[in-house]
Amino acid sequence: MRSMPIVPPVFARADLMRVRPDDPSYRQMAAAEAEFWSRPHPLGLETLETKQRFDGPVDRYTNRRFTGDPRVPWEATIARHGRFRNGLLLGTSMLSWEERILATNPELHLTIVDLSPGALARRGELFGQRFPGRIETLVADMNMVELPVTTYDVVISCASLHHVTNLEHLAWQINQSLRPDGRFFLQDYVGEPRFQFADAKRRVFECLYAREAGRQGGREAAVLWHGVDDLSPFCGVRSSEILDVLRTYLDEIDVRTAGTLTIPLLRSRPADGDWPNPRSPGRRLVEALERHVLPSLGRLPRGRVPVAKEFLDELMLVGDALTDTGLLVPGNAFAVYRRCEA
């Protein structure tokens, strides 16, 4: 593992930077961010994927929105865009995503960049054995990183750009680093900053939950919203600006969105307890067996959402409709870009 330059000596664009590396308060926050991810966070993607398979109803819905096929995840479509040999992964996220990227692009040598040495060390150990000679890990701050010009066939970032403040600087760097026929793939949270949802989105969610509470009977039709105490210092700092910034500095090929109202499900809870999820005794027995038996067989239980199917279907349908008509900002996005020569 080695470090990339923190202060770009030649290709820096000071006019594109909102934070500078010599700012003491920023340096303190950057150190806290690196420490936050030095070990897998209990609620982070890297931890959650060890507890369950990500093939539940929300995953199938997201796949359908991103790729058109509920069985095909976004990362499996990268190889459709070409044969990539020299790639860059900006930020770490879910090990299974990263492993699938390497497995489905067998000629790809991937440089993985992250602020946290701990996160990189875990990938160096795992992928170094699984894909010998095909990965390199580099410690760098994406707010300040300098990327080599016209170098990469493909640049990928999954669930990481929403931690970046210097979005304009990074987008410019990505564009300069791509070869003429290169591609940049983004999968990320692009909703409201710090997951503090707009009043309109909260009202829509609360209205749908009130319908669900009425169906259950005896439930209080009120929702409590999470704050920011469990988030890393940089989480979601400029998330709602990501797509606008990227289309300014790169040539946008395709953007697909999902999760407008399913992400708020993860950042809220009913005022009177847990999410209602009526299930038959048979369904509860199957889920209990999955939780306790499958791990002993070396398998993970299927990804499930702790709400009733009718409520979940309404969240998906209404959220997509309001996003597609421009009335609410989306939750997640999968986007593809190419180098912009203008």
C-alpha cells in the first residue's frame, strides 16, 4: 500500500476547491473520517453484506430501475461497455460489488483509492489472494487527489462520492484521467445532504405510513426521523449536487435512479415501536430457519425488508413516480459517463 500525493503540484484547480488541505478544521475532519472507516462500521455496507444476501425485494427493485432486469445488478453491466484493462476505483464500499467488478472484467487491473488505510488493507488481503497481480491500493483523499492524465480505461465509484466536498475538483480530475474511449461509472446516494430529507419527501413518506398504520389497526400514524449522529463526518455533505456537477465536467451517457422513498425507510422509525410486518406463522418459521441454519451451512439469509409488502410496493411506486416527474429528488443513482473533450 502506498500514498498518492495529497497536494497536487501541477494539475490542481484551486478555483474548483471548496476545502483546502492546509485548513486545520478540514484536516481534523479528514482524520476523523479515516478513523470512522478504519474498521467495518456496524451499519455500513461492508458489515451488512456479511449478515445477509442482498437479493431481497428492494434489491430486485433497484436492479430493475438501474439495469432493466431484477436479476442483474449495476456492476454486472460494466463489461457491456468494453474490455477494460486499466481501471481506478474511487472509494471503497461493498466487497461483493468490488469482487464482482474484478470477476466480470477478467483483464482489468484495478487501483483502489480510499482515505482509510484500514479499508484498503482488508481489500489488499482479500483481493490480493482472489485476483493476484490485478489490484493495487493507494491511500488518498478524494477531495485533494491528483489523477494521472489520460490513463484509465474505466473509473468507478460506488457509494463514495457522497462523502466528497470538492466535487468539482474530483469531477475535473476524473475527466482528465480518462482515455478518449474511457468510461466513468457511478453508483451512489444522490439525495438530500446528510440524509436530512426535504419536507415534501417526509410528508409523502408519512402519508404512506399513515395508510399502513391504518391497515394494521391500533398503530400511531407518526414517524420519528434520524439525525446525523451515526453518520461519518463527510457522509452526504453535497450528495444532492453530485449529478449536476458530473454532467458539467463529463459527457453524460445514462442516468437511472431509485430509492426515493425506500432510503427514508432506513432513516426513520415508527413513533410507537417497530415497523409493522404482518407475517404468517409459516413465514416466521422459514425466516427463523434461514437466520439460524443457513449460516451454519456457509450461506447467508436472503435480504429482507422489515415492512409489509403492500407498504413497500407503495413506497417504490410513489417514490419513482414523483422522482420521474421531477417533484422529489431521487435516493440512489446509477450513471455512466465518458470523457468530455470540450
